[in-house]
Amino acid sequence: MSYAFIPRLLPSPAAAAYLGVSESMLRKLGIPRKEQGAKRLYDRSDLDAHADELPYEGQPNDGEDKEQAAVSKCDDAFGVKK
């Protein structure tokens, strides 16, 4: 079925296409789904929020910075030299 507009609730294939990722990557992202009867659907506003949180190219990724800081702290605690 095609629409003249994007529905608010999307099944996995459409949600993955909306974000430009594969369905398996979509599942790994951990974006919550809504239940409508037996269907599990992605809310377009949740997909948009995920996309809005992604860093722009060339900008630091806070998650990676925090992970690197934790690794460095652990390395320092155990005397690991870089």
C-alpha cells in the first residue's frame, strides 16, 4: 500500500528504509516499538529523535569520548602504557 504521506507508525522494513539502515541494524539500535494489536511498529517521532541525536561528520561523538575516557582511566589504574 502506498500513501501520499508517511504514516506515523511504521513496520520494520519501512522504519529501516526511513533511517537508511538495514532491518538488522534497526534492531541493534534499540529504538522502542509500539504495540498495536499483534503488530510491533516504530513511531516516526522516535526514529526522528534517534537521527537528531547522531553527531554530524567531524563532530566528536560523546558516547565514544566517554568510552575512551573509561578505557584510559582503566589503563592508568593498571599501568598500561600507550
